[in-house]
Amino acid sequence: MSDKNFDLAIIGGGPGGYSAAIRSAQMGKKVALIEKQFLGGVCLNVGCIPTKALLSSTDALDIIKKADTFAIHVEKVSFTLEGMIERKDNIVRDLRKGLEGLLLSNKIQIIKGKGKFLSKNEIEITGQTSEKISAENIIIATGSYPTEIPNIKVDHKKIYNSNSLLCLKKQPKSMVIIGGGYIGCEFASFYTRLGVKVTIIEALPSILYSHGKDLAKLLSGSFKAEGVDLKVATKVLKCEETADGIEVYLDNNEVIKSEIALLAVGRKPLTQDLNLDALNIQMGKQGEIIVDDQMRTSSPNIFAIGDVIGKWMLAHTAVHEALVAVDTIHGIESKMDFSAVPAVIFTKPEIAIVGLTPDKAKEKNMDVEIAKFPFTALGKAHALSEKKGFVDVVIDKKTKIILGAQAIGPSASILIAEMGLAITNKLTANAVIDTIHAHPTLPESWQEALLITLNRPLNFPPNLKL
Ligand code: FAD
Ligand code: NAI
């Protein structure tokens, strides 16, 4: 095989692409990974990692601010947004360097440049590198880009998207966030805790609307208590720049003045410039690439994974899809199952969901029980002074199999893993109850919630419904 011929070529070096490359190289295959910008993709460079690095700074700030609660007296607290951004940049730089080393140690050929199909087995790379390569199989892992809307020009000076906002070093006094989804809520949680006046404009009846009423209500209450102005069921008509900021015109005739705005109204699959039309690859209405449950496109040797298939735009689904695609390519039977995808919104309080939500179960008229347990009844939550929030579990009434779970409150992002394991393995309420959970810990909340469904609560009054 010549230097230009590969077993597998992957276009896009985000979590989907680089995981596929590593897995295939582990199987002894000759792999090329084509990346036009930065290894690690959106997730490492302008997504998961940088946002969570910044949110960790405000989590630390929160604890310092409420030091008195822990009987600790702190004299003076100071911080700068610039310092937090520099910390975030250092974390991203270190991880990116580590990733490049990891790929090279797996003998993956990294090709820096933009990939485009010439035929179903050939790719042309332009930009930093100019070459043509061929591969038996190809995976498209090109990710997604931020959606824009009419009358709002993202100029990255007053009106930002999530990419450019992550570079802003001067703390604004006020910010309008258009879109109360994942990005809008996480940035609102960060900026409001820095002391910025935040307004969220959300077109649907609540923020995080698709995550159900209970979670949205609790997060909305927390945001309001921190001073976030929430305008739901409201649309933005246009934004106009003024000498000292912007004016945001709403469909309820209100005009909001603010220093800057963030546009966060969703993301779209990135498929332009790949020359997919020439290959007759089947696409959906939103520009997503259609795949089967083995991640195969309508062209049998071409696979697509991650944000570009427009299903769950999350890093861990991209990684899982990568493993399914590579297994399939190498003849190992594998299918993608979306029934237990965890999703976490890293706000304060954190929100995490996996599997069937109570609202979806009701909507589908399913015969389920919903077990809810509040953190206020849990010893560890008191020790942490984090008593707000709850967990709930959806179980099948007849079989007692766990179908879904949600958590809002301390360490929800960590808590949800146990329920992901339970749902993936079709465990019953008893399997969790019979597992000895250390005390005092937050995961005891799952046991307590499930005990309620069996009418044998230990740390909750009998027959009390939440
Ligand atoms: P990407 O990570 O987008 O990578 C695609 C790569 O392909 C990019 O590097 C791009 O440069 C490259 N590329 C594109 N076209 C070409 C081409 N023609 N040639 C060569 N290279 C090309 N998800 C979570 O699970 N948890 C989180 O906490 C989280 N936080 C997020 C926060 C923000 C602000 C954003 C925007 C997203 C967040 N996400 C999070 C979503 C997550 O980042 C994505 O789901 C994930 O990055 C998708 O991975 P991917 O491999 O499909 O694509
Ligand atoms: P989103 O789909 O989560 O939220 C967009 C919101 O904007 C929706 O609530 C929508 O109703 C609203 N909206 C749309 N048009 C509007 C308009 N004209 N005016 C007002 N509101 C409008 O998309 P978001 O927040 O941009 O994030 C994109 C994706 O990135 C997410 O869906 C998620 O997959 C991923 N992500 C994941 C994170 C995580 O896992 N913690 C964090 C951040 C992003």
C-alpha cells in the first residue's frame, strides 16, 4: 500500500473523528485523519472543555463567596475574566498537545488541511497540505456550526456566537442571550455569577423546553434568584448597534439595551464543501447526513458520525458512534442504541437526564411509575449545603425495569452515570436498591427514590407524594 492509500480515512478531527482513528489503528489498520483547523474539534477547542473550564472558575467563586456557610471567613475576593480566559486557554492548549501525541503514538497519519471527496474512495486535501489520498472506507466527522437568524449580524464585537464569546477578555456590564438552550443556559450561569446583568430571550414557553417542565422550572427559579431576566415565549425581531452597545427589539414591543449579545439558537450539520452531491449521499432536511444504525450512509463504504448526522449533538454520542462505525467497517457486529444517552447541562444547579423523561412517558401514555426524591432529605446534601433539587427515576410499572432518570442539583453530572448503566443493562429498581451505596453520598438518592416506588422509603415519610 503506498503512502497515499489507506484502509480508513476520516474527515474531521473532533471527538468523533479522532476516536474512530484510534479505534481503527488499534485494529492494525492504516489510518489518515484529516483536520482543517485544530485537533479536538469543537469539543476541545470551543465547546465542552473551554466552557467547563470557565464554569469551574465560577463554581470555585461560588464556594468562596459562601465561605461563611462553612464557618470560614474570607476577607476579600477578586478575579478577572481575562485571568479565567487565560486559564481556559492553557487547559485547551495542554489537552490539544496531548491529543496530537496520542494520535501519533497510535501511528495515525494526521493530514492538516480541508478534505473534499473526489470520488467514493478519493479525497482531495487543500490548505495547509495539498494532496490526494485514497481509502477503502471513509468516515465523515465534520461536526456542526452555529445557526444564524435574519436581522441579527454576528459581528464578534457586540454580537457574539459561542466561539467568539470564549475569547472575550473584558467583562461586559450586561448581556442579552438569544436562545435558552444548552449554550444559552451555560453561558448565563457563568456570566451571572461573575456579576453581569444577563437577559435570556427564548422563543419557546420555557428555557430547556425539551427537557421537561420540572427541570426547567427549578433552573428558571435559580436563574431568577441570581438576577437573570428570563423572557420566554418571546422572539427577537432585530438587533441594532448603538454607540455604547446594542438594542434588542422583541416581538412584545419591548426594546432591551445591553452592552453585548450572544446568539445561541442551535447548530447545523457541517456538510458544505465536501462535494457530497456528486456521490449522491442521502441528506435530511436540516442538511444532516442520513445514516443507518451502523452509521453507514447511502454509499456503502462511507460512514458519518457525530454532529454531522444531526441526532444528539454531544461529544460522547460522537465517540460512541465512532466505535460503532469502526466495528462495522472491520466486520464486528455493532449497532447504535440511543435509548440511554446521558445529557448534562453544566449550569448551577447542574441538570442531567438519561433515557425516558417523565413528560415523554406521559405523552406516550406508558404504564410507568415516577419516583422522585429531594436532596433536602439527604444527609450528604446537607453536609454540602446543597439542598436544592431532586432526582427522579422512571420505571416500568410491571417489570420495574428502569427506563429513564433525571437529576437537578449537586453533582448531577456525576450522578447520572449510575442510571445510564442501569438503563443500558435493563436493570430493575431492586438491582439498584440491593447495591450497597456508601453513606453519606449523593448516589444514595437513587436508592431512596426507588424505595419510594416500592412503598418502603427509609428517609422519607410514607405515602407522601412530591
Ligand atoms: P466536531 O467536534 O465539530 O469536530 C469536527 C472537526 O471537523 C472540526 O475540527 C473541523 O475543523 C473539522 N472539519 C470540518 N470540515 C472539515 C473538512 N472539510 N476537512 C477537514 N476537517 C474538517 N457536548 C458534550 O457532550 N458536552 C458538553 O459539555 C458540550 N459543551 C459544548 C459547549 C459548546 C459551546 C458547544 C458549541 C458544543 C458543546 N458540546 C458539548 C457539543 C460537542 O462539542 C459536539 O457534540 C462535538 O464536538 C461533536 O463532535 P464531532 O466529532 O461530531 O465534531
Ligand atoms: P439548543 O438547541 O440547545 O438551544 C437553542 C434554543 O434557542 C432553543 O431553546 C430554541 O427554542 C431557541 N431559539 C431558536 N430560535 C430562536 C429565536 N429566534 N429567538 C429566541 N430563541 C430561539 O442549541 P444551542 O444552545 O445553540 O446548543 C447547540 C447544541 O450544542 C446543543 O443542542 C447541544 O447538543 C450542544 N451543547 C451541549 C452542551 C452540553 O452537553 N453541556 C453545552 C452546549 C452545547
